[in-house]
Amino acid sequence: MAFQTLDGNEAVASVAYRLSETIAIYPITPASVMGEHADDWAALKRPNLWGQVPSVVEMQSEAGAAGAVHGALQAGSLVTTFTASQGLLLMLPNLFKIAGELSPFCMHIAARSVATHALSIFCDHSDVMTARGTGFALLASGSVQEAQDLAAIGHAVTLEARVPVMHFFDGFRTSHEISKIAALSDEELQALVSHEGVEAHRARRMTPDRPVVRGTSQNPDAFFQSREATNPFYQAFPEKLESAMDRFAGVTGRRYRLFDYVGHPEAERVVILMGSGAECAHETVDWLLEQGEKVGVLKVRLFRPFATDRFLVALPDTVKSLAVMDRTKEPGAQGEPLLLEVSGALMEAWSRGERQTLPRVIGGRYGLSSREFTPAMVCAVFDELKAGAPKTRFTVGVRDDVTQLSLEVDSELDIESPETRRALFFGLGADGTVSSNKASIKILGEGTDLYAQGHFVYDSKKSGATTVSHLRFGPLPIRSSYQIRKAQFVAIHAPQFLERFDVLEHAADGATVLLNVPWSSDEAWDRLSVEVQRVLVERNARLYVIDAADVAEKAGLERRINTVMQVCFFALADILPRDEAIARIKDSIRETWGRRGPEVVRRNVEAVDSALAHLYEVPVPDKVTATRTRPPRVPEDAPDFVQKVTRLLLEGQGEKLPVSAFPPDGTWPTGTSQFEKRSIAQEIPIWESDLCVQCNFCAMICPHTAITAKVFEPEAARNGPETFETVPETHTSELEGLDYRLQVAPEDCTGCGLCVEVCPAKDRTRPKRKAINMQPLEEHRETEAENLKFFRSLPDVPRDRIPRDFKSLPLLIPLFEYSGACAGCGETPYIRLLTQLLGDRLLIANATGCSSIYGGNLPTTPYTMNADGRGPTWNNSLFEDAAELGLGMRLGLNKLVGRARQLLDGMRDRLPQGLYSGLTGPCATLDETAVAARRKAVARLRDWLAEQQGPEVQELVSLADELCPKSVWVIGGDGWAYDIGYGGLDHALASGQNLKLLVLDTEVYSNTGGQQSKATPIGAVAKFAAAGKETRKKDLGLLAMSYGHVFVAQIAMQSHSNQTTRALQEAESFDGPALIIAHSPCIAHGYDLVNSPAQQKRAVDSWAWPIYRFDPRRIDEGLSPLQLDSVRQKVPMKTYMQEEARFRMLELRDPERYEQLVAAATEAAQDQRELYKQLAGIHFEPHEHPESGSEEGESHD
Amino acid sequence: MTDLTTRWLGLELRSPLVVGAGPLTDDLGALKACVDAGAGAVVMHSLFEEQLVAEQMAAHRFIDSRINMDAEARSFFPGSEMFEMGSRSYLKRLERLRNGLDVPVIASLNGISPGGWTHHARELEDAGAQAIELNLYDLATDPGDTAATLEQRQLDVVRSVVEQVSIPVSVKLSPFYSALPAFVAGVEKAGAKGLVLFNRFYQPDIDLDQLTLSRELVLSSSAELPLRLHAVAMLFNRTKLEMAISGGIHSGDDAAKALLSGATAVQVVSALLAEGPQALARISDAMSRRLRNMGYNTLVEARGALSLANAPDSQTWERLNYARLLHGWR
């Protein structure tokens, strides 16, 4: 038997791939990886069980994938797909069809929460439970081994039973857990799959040789019978599944049943559940049996069709009380789905006389959105079952102080076997910690007899992300499907973690603690805070330090410390002989990086060789000697909600917050990112005021709003901190008399260096010195933090004083700051600029994707407010519907505006002099003077209303602010705009409504890891275009132009900010729909983003990214609506393409194909340029406009 | 008609004119045109040690370090096993040139430190290179490095490359050696078979408007030729190494001079970049015409006729001439 260490996604994909001919997918976390593996294997020409390379197709949405699946099944193909959560919901209509047509088909779900009040990428069963009525069989796995095995069984049984199978396992917990499993060979799969089943499926295919019709439309006389005609298939399914499971056991020796019972044969208390939680319950039951308890767990493998008879057989007759645990919530239901099935089955058995008694049945919810489910919680459930009057409905793992449903849990309980070694690693996203831990598990899993398990937890930041790796290994099988509570080894890979959270919370007594710190072993102890020292002393820990960053840097690996830390782990953990461990690490480096190139291997090996010479033990004294305590996680003057809730979320203690702490409807305050202060930069830009030319390019380009410019009255800054330097504003005549300062946010900067890159001001005698220069954070952190605080407190000058040109716009207050986007992100500057233009009158409908994650992923959000408490209001609905969401906002808003006007009109005669006209005249969103006047008029109206009586008065008070103009913007990426949301985007444009759509085009699905979209250009390598994309990028702008009534612009801010600022303002002033397509440099392009301004310029100059504006208003002026903002092709396409790894990869792999695709890209650009040049020269006769305005469109003026 | 065939590094060339290492050697079509126009061999552009290292490390930094850092994105590119950042693409191009051209293809390696990269020499041989031109491009910026240490390091590089392969290795030098003949003797001892004189330094310019350095490729001119003629004339008969001139060959007369100074082969790069492959035909025709008019039947007769050893006023190549020239100027 071959053992492999791999994660659930790979284990399942490997089976599904080999048993399929057609694979239609769409990326969605946490299932994307399965599709990616399939794509990789197909690119490597790996055959399926029948010697063919499966066709892997990425569709425009999961709805599309399901359609393609349906079609492929009808054509007689063997088909699979992978999805989760919203993806599964989008597939639902086709799933009903596929089941209705009794098509053999097995799909795999990495179960994930369905978005409700918030999106969550984490696990529960709300997605599969929503699909339980489709007619699919639902098969649940609880571990990586089971996921692989049941995947195979699922594919086998569906061919025989014709009932399609939805095989699910827990997202992240199982899909991403690395585990040592017995891998299924091709021969084993061969023995499992029924050839007759394949033949029969093919025989049912649609073919004109034997024509049939399917998908008819049926009337009341026929539909019902047809549905009932499927009954025998569902009745037969359990037996067929049992037979497949028997066959599987015969082939592999691993036995599964529809319901697997583990526990005392005469158990009195039993829990029933499915998924990974059942493994934790299994582990706990084993432990409780040792304590002499009569308990058991019933693992449900087949949820639908629910096999009542098998269930009754599996459940011991002795059971007196039963807890049914659902990992989902159905608000208002009598109980969650599994509870209802179990209750119904028992009830029926009793009513039929098959059972003499009924056990007491209680139902509980656990583990929503990957909330931990631990042995302590299982014990709490068993305890509850013992109670005289247990809670009939309960929750566990949450503290419910609102409806008091939760059970008390003994958080100190630890039942894990001492033979299982447990290690925790705190790493930075980019330092390679997770990668080397995965390698370590492989080393231990495949090189020894030990069992090994790895689970990885990521925060939601895209820059300076924190990762926590949980590694277990030992001689016994590992069922612990929860995070490590007591670790014998804790490694802290970045010193800042010591200051940010309680990294030693889970250190076991006698733990070994390894720190990567830039300190010598002599000074290390004294550098630690009271909190850290206390844990080390109290838990008798052994402390080791290494300056891994220095070792890595000397080996030429910059700050990639993973191999250094990996060596230290093996040296200290003492699982393998040291030399053997080091040899295996080197082998693994060669295996992983060998093809990347010998230098990569050489440097990593050098780091391995020099690691141990720099590892020192630090003696732990018998008492705490420090006086310095860990700094508070949020400033003491932060608002109450931030202190009480956000702080705990930031400290990683959010689970301890009770239900009452949370808003029940998902409504959260904005303006919280300013309290996060992650200090992730090594170096930050420092201003040299003597050189600064006040161009504000730095503030314009900064992805994190970490460098901002401001003008203010000189007196306002008089009492600033000593180092708060200011200079007179000297470059803009409108701002004469004001002072100017450029301010860095030292603890929010990511150190990307873009600001310095674009700074044009140089010291004439030492041109290396610019007006801003990167300098070590630690030298400036305190002073600049103090300066920032004062800078933020400076009152803004009236908005209408600031000119609306690209150099001055950055002086407007940004209402989007300190997001968690990647260092160097090309998207965020557009959003920040939008908030500078319109922030206090802006409603945003955001598509899911990077911009919804850095825009709205708790614990903090970057959207913020101005001094008046106004700012952007933001909502993310789904991936696919942002345009519709925005359109709805616009329509709803228009009605409120209309109602406010109606009420105002009713009071017109009574209003004070001049107020009515002040509230109803033209007031464009960009006319700052008019908006300021309107706000004053509204304030006057409120004052007046305060003295009036009547129901309309109250109503107008609540609607009065709608008399000020508002703007609705839709924001999303290219995956949304070009693919999944294109239909909605198109419809919103067609609607003619005053709605603006901003497409942040990175030319791939960035958030899920670089899958191709229809925005991906020719020649680019992306996932699902591993050989380089062959077809042209869809010209979304041209499609929108074809309406004629849509303002369209394509922009590139980092290189052409002047055109960008014009386009945004023209779009906003256009009374109708506008589409802005924004070039967004992204890490998925594979180059150092500090070069993105130059690279973006190449994109524009080569016509890879033409910039233009299409303004229908110009027709009335006798002009062509299209203006090209960069007409000539100034550099060859190749000059642009050769700078990015996504193109260069293809050149390396297949130079001839690269040349072909470069030529094709060049042609595409030429064709587009020719077409655009002609369009830009077109002359229309101005239209005669009838004198009537649209009722709905009025809100704008 | 002068017989233009010659032997360079043991390879039979139908003409001494060789397409030198440069950007043009990426373009198979242009190279074919050069061969049609009479080129005797092709030197491929250099496989740079620094570039290989830089590219591998950049991929490590910008692709590999973005693996396993995000809950939603396992990575940002398709599986890394499919992409290799080593010499593979160079080797593929080399194979393509070998298959596409019926003249010898010489690969070029550029590096300064004896180390792991010299194994690429073997790969080049395996991929069909018929000789290797080793470009010793070095810039001394560290005051601690003496001429002796640098020269020794370079000779170590030559030795380690020669040891890797069974095909001949030529060494391309810079003009800046205090004692060129002695160094050349070292090169010979290290096992090289030929010399290419000289490489042209990448010379950034100063942009006064932007207060920056500008990096534009400046093409050579015939004015650069005499430096090379001088070196070859001086070394002729003092070394067993065959010599090629690279730099400053823009006309048939330039090429003829190179041969008369003692060169066995003549490399052309800038003229091809400026004019395209037809430059080669122009130079070739003019060179043949000139040699024929001078009455040479074979290249052997012409080679070194005006070297230090054979020239009638050979002291003109030496220092004495310098004084006379200045004297005569008064």
C-alpha cells in the first residue's frame, strides 16, 4: 500500500480526475484547488483510468459549470466538478435537472458557509444542506483518507445507481489539511468502477442515431407521475452504496458503512453527526470509554437518501439520550436537517412498533464558519445528555448570552495522546513558513512510519499576513480535527508577533519555544515582555533564539527564513536523527526547487548548512524580570466598540466574545483600520521637505493611503509635535497662504516603495536622495506615529478650495485607508481616489473578490469617515450581482429622493424664504460649492422642521439628507465584470440609470489565485491557461460603447493619473451609466510591483492597454464620442510582455509558442488600434433631443 | 578569387566572417539570411551567469514566495513543476539554431566566478554547440581586489569551463590588461583554443535632463578597430591561440585589415544590427574583392601579413611610433 501525505483537495481531485472524462469548474474557495490540480494534470497530459487526458474547462460561473456538466452528461461523458458555498447555490437549478434525468455523476464539495449577514470562506454545511432537496445523494467524509475513499465510492456507486452523488467534506479542515493517507492506485480504482455502469451511461447518451427528447415541458397530467417514477432508484441506492462500500473494503481493506457507529456496545448516550466533527467525537468517545463511560458516536456517511432502516440498526438499542449535531443553521426551523431526519426516523420506528421506547433527542449546532469543535465540546454535549432536563436545542463553541442556548465548555480539557507530538508555528505569509511545514510533514509522513497531520490557518490580510501552522505527528492515527491546544513546540517566525498576540497561549508545560529575533542570546531574555516571560517561567519552557533573517539574507534568500527555521525545528523537536533530518530537508529542497534552478537550490542548501551554528539556547530564569508589558492592541482612545470587540478580534480572541457583542444584522462601523497598526514594513518613506515639489504623485499612487498630503492654515499646525515639519504650499495658486505637509503612516505602510519610485524630485548634488526616501521603520516609528496623529487632527480646508486636477486631488481627504491589500496593489489607489472625489456622498456596491476582502474583511475595514461623520457606505452582496446590487441601490435611492422632494413640495408654501430653491436647484455631486450650500440648506430645513408638527414633518426629517446628491458606484474585478457578473453589468449599463461601474482589471481572478478570466490577455500564463492564453482579451469597453448611451473609459492611474482623474470626473458628471475599466497591476503578473508605473506605461505605449474616454455627450458637440488618450504605439508589444513572469514563463517553457503568441498579441493590438482610430474619427450628426427628462434620472440635478 | 575557407577552433568555416554574439542571434530568420549572405559561423548571444541567477531568484521571490500565503489562493501561477528558470530556454534556442543553420553554431557563456554555473558549459555541448565562447566580462569595483587576484579568478573560470567539455573553448577578453601577452599565455595554459578580442563594455551614458544614467545600446564604429588590430598584430606568432576580432568591423576593408593583422575569424555584430543581414553580404563582397585585388589566393597567405612579426615597418606597432607621430605633428 502506498502512503502519501497530501491534503483533502488533492486526494479527492486525484480520484475524481482519474474517473472522469470531462471536468467543468469555476474557482471558489476552498474548492478551487481541486480544479487547479485537474488543470495542472491535464496540462501535464496525465491520463485518466481509460488512458485519456480529461478535458478541463473553466466556465464563466458555477452556473455555467453546472450547465456544461449537464451537457457533457447528456453526451454520455463521465463528468465531475468541484465547488462550494455560493458556487453550489448557483448550480442548484442544473442539479435538479441532472438528478431528475437520473444521470450518473459525482461532484465534490469542500463545504463552506453560505453568505448571510457576511461572507465567510470557512466551513459549515449550510451549502450542502441547501442542496439537499435536489435529488442528489449526499455523502459525507470526515478526514482526508475518507474524502479520498468516499470520492471513489461516490463515483462507483452513481454509475450503478444512477442517482447523482454530492460528496462533501469540510472546507479548510479537510480540504486543506495535509495528512498521511493510503493512496488509491489505478488498479484499485479499476476494481471499483463498474464497466457495465459506464457502458449503460454511454448507451443513454443523446445521439441522432437513436433520437430521443429530454427536458420536455410537462403538464399536470404527467409531471407528478414522472417524479414518482424515480422512487425505485432512491430506494435501491442504500443497498447499492453498501455493495460499493463492500467492494471497496475487499479491494483496500478499509470498510465504510452508511452509518458508522463507534463506542460502547451498550451506550446510553450517543452523539450523531457528520463531517470532520465526527472524527473529533470519535477521539473523544475513545477517551471517555477509557474513563468507563457508556457513550458512543454515530457517524453519518449517507445523509440522503436517508436510510432509516440502516440507521436504526446502527444505533444501539440501549441509548437513552441522543444529541444530533448539525453544522448549519436554519433559522426558524423546528430543527436543523440532521436532527429532523433522525427524529423522524425514530418517531416512525416507534410508531410502527419497531422500537419500544424513544430516547430523549436533543439538537445542537456547532462549528459554523469553521468555529472550533473540540473534545471539550463533545464532552460538554455528553454532559448535557446526562442532565435531568437537557436543553432541547443548544449550541456549543459559542457563548450565547442572548438566547442562552450555549453549553458550558471546560476549555482546559486536553485528551490528546502524549505520544502525539504537537507543534505550532507562527509565520508571515511571505516567509515560506507554511511551505516548509508542508515539506516537513511530507518528510515525516513519507520518510518514517509516523502518522502526520498539518493544518494551516491564515488571516485575511494580503500583505503582512499571519499564518499559523498546526503540526501533529506520532505513532497513532490522528483524528484531532481541531487546532492544537497544547503544543510541545512553539516557533515564532517573526518578532512582531510577540508584541501583537499571545503566541504562547497554547504552549504546553515544558514546551520548547523557538524565536526568530534579531537579538543575541545574551540580550534575548531582557527583550521579552512580562507576558512572554511569565509563560516561559510558569510552563518551564526551554527557549531558543536564532537570527534567521540574517542567516537567510547571508545565503542570498532575502527574508525568506523558512528553511532556516525548518532545520531548527528538526534539530529541537528530536523526531529524526539530526543528520538524517538535514539530509531529508536538502532532498526536499532539491525536489521542490530543483527545476526552478540550481542557484535557488544552492542558496537554500547554504541556508540549511549555516542554520544550526546560529541557534542558541537562552536560559530561562526562575522568575519574571521584565517590567515592560505588551503594548495595548488598540489605542486607549479608540471608540468603545473598537475597545470591546475589534480589539479582541485583533488579538485572536474573538471566539471568546459572546453573542451579545455582535450586531445581529451584519452592520459594522467604518473607520476601524486606523486602529489596527500592524507595523509590517521594514522601511518607510521619510519626507525631505527641502526637495519636495508638492506634486503629490506619492500620495496618488500609495496603495495603502500610508503617505498622504494635506494643506492647512499655518496657525493650525502651530502646536504640532517638534518634528512636525511643514512648508508653505507653493505650487498651486488657489492654495496660496496655506501650509503643506507630506505625512507617512509608519505603522500602516507596507514598505512597497512605490512612492519613492514615482518621486520626481532629486537632490542635485546627490540624485540618489529624493524628496522621500526609504528609511528603517524603527528609527522613525514613534516620531512619525505622533506626527500622524497630529496630522489627522488638522482641520481640512473647504473642499471647494482644492482644484480638481490630478496634482491637487490627493490633497482631498481620503476615506479609504490602511487596507490589508498586497504591498504594491494596483487596485486600491483607484478606490482611494474615488473616496477623495466623492467619499461623503458615495454608496458602494462591491462584487466579491480582492476588493471585498481588503474592503470588508473583519476585524477592521478601510472605509472611513470625515470629521462630519460622513463617508462611503459599502455593501458586498455576491460575486455575480454587484451591478444589480448597485442598480437596486440607485433605484431605491431615487425613490427616497423623490419622496423627500414630494414632502418638501407639500411644505413649499410654509418654508422660510429662499429655502425651497436652496434645496431644489441644480446640485451636481462634483460641484463642491453647490453641495456645501445644499448641506447648509438641509441643516436649515432640519432647524425649521424641528419647530413643525405632523407626520410628514417626521418623515422629512428622516429623509432630508437625500436632498443632497449621492453617487452610486459598483466596484469589482475582471472575474466579476468579464465573466460571472457580465450579464448583470450589461443589464445595468443598458438600464440607462445613473450608475457608475468601476472594473479593477487585474486580468485574472486574483483573489482565488490567478485563474484566467476573459480579461486575460493573449500569451499570458494563468491557471486554466497553463500553456498561455490563445484568445484575445474581451474588449469590454467596446461592448459597452455599442450601446451609445454609456460613458466608457479605460484608465491606467499609475502611469497616467491625469487621464484617470479626468475620466473619473467625466464619468461622475455624466447623467447616465458609466463603465470605467482600470488597469490594475497585481502580484499575479509576476514582477516586482515597485516597477508597476513603468510597466503600466509600457502596457499603454504598446497598446496592450489603450487608454481612452468615450463620452456620448460629445456627439451633441459634433465630435466623435471616442477620444484616444494615447494614440501612437510607442513600444513593441514584446517590450511590454517580456517584463512580466506570466508571459516570460511561456517563453521559458515554449519559446516558439511564445513568439507565436507575441505575434498574435501584436496583431490584436494593431487591429484594436485601427478600429479605435477609425471610431475616434467618426462623425455623427447631433441628435434632436425632445424636451423631456426621465423621471428616475432626476436625482442628479 | 580568394579561397575564403578557414579553420577556426578546429571548425571548418567557409568564410572568416562570423555573426558575433548579440541580440540578432535570437532571430533564426535573420541568421539564415546572414548565412545565405556568406557568414561562416554564428555565435549565439551569451548565457549570462548573473542573468540566470537573477532570474531564478526573481522567480523564487515573486512566484515561489507567494505560494501558501493566503487562505484563498494557494499560489498565483499554475504548478511550478512546469516552469524552469534555468538554461533550458537557451538550450532550446541553441538546438533550434543548430537544426536551422548549416554553419557551425558557437554558444557563448558569460560569467566571472568559478562556481556552480560552469556546468552550463556541458549543457551547451550536449545541446549541440560546436564550440564555446567564454566571455570574461568583469568590472573591478572593490579596492581590495588586485589585478593578480582578478586575473587568477578569470583563469580559474577558463580552466573549469574547459574541464567541463570536449569541444573547443575560446575566450573573449576585455582590452584592459596591464600585460596582455602574459595573461593570454595563462589562457592558453588553461586549455583554451582561441581568443576573441575584444568585448565591448556595456557603457551607460549620463542623461543630463533627467539626472540619471541612461542605458542604451551604442553600436560600435570602425574607429574601435585599431585597438583590436594592434592587439592581434602584437600577439600573432606569440600565442598558439587562434584569434578573432570582434568590434569595429563595418566594411570589407575593416575585415581585410583584421585578417592581415593576424585574425583567423572576424566577428560582425553592430553592422548587422544597424543594417540587417545585408550588411554581411556587403562586407563579404568588399572583403573578397579587396583580398583578390591584393593578390591573395588563400586566407593563410593573408593572415598576419602585417602583424608585428611580419610587417615591413613593424616597429610602427610598437611604442617608438608613438613618439615619432607626436614629433611629426609639431
